[in-house]
Amino acid sequence: MSTASVPILGAGTDLVTPGLNTETTPIIIDLGKEKRKRIKDLKRGRGKLMAEVARVMNETQVSLGREADGREFIPVVLIYKQKKRRTRGGLALPIPFPFLGG
């Protein structure tokens, strides 16, 4: 499950950078821990995580309603840790033991 948030600017804040479109809004999506393969697929623009990002983007645009008109939404995806690969069981020994029959 992902968490999304849209930054809301107060009356006195100004985050305008010269040369950037002032109608862009970043959407921060926290996907949590994910497997390496899913992260690779996300980088390539496909897979379950890409579908999750698209779902959150559509959900945010629908929830904002008329406020979303004329704005460009930019997804900022956070994955805070890759799941470690599970190693195969067994002990790799460079020298065979005499009792192993080898």
C-alpha cells in the first residue's frame, strides 16, 4: 500500500524558482520496501509499482476536482529500502571434508 501527499503552500510561502512552471505540483508517493525486480520494472515504466503510481496520480487528480485544472502533476516516488535477496541455504566449502565421500 502506498501513501501519497500533495504539498499545500500557505499564504506567506513562495517556492517559485525562476524558469519553472508555477503550475506544477509534486505528488510524493511512498511505496515502502520493495523487491529489486519491482524497482527495476518501475524504472522501466512498467509493472505493479508503475500501476500503483498511476492509480495514486489519478486518485489525487480526482480528489482535487477543479483545483487540478491547469496543473501539471509530477510524481515523486520514494522507496526507502530494497528488500535483501534471500540466499540459498547450504554452506559452500572450498575443501571437501573426508567424511562426505569425496
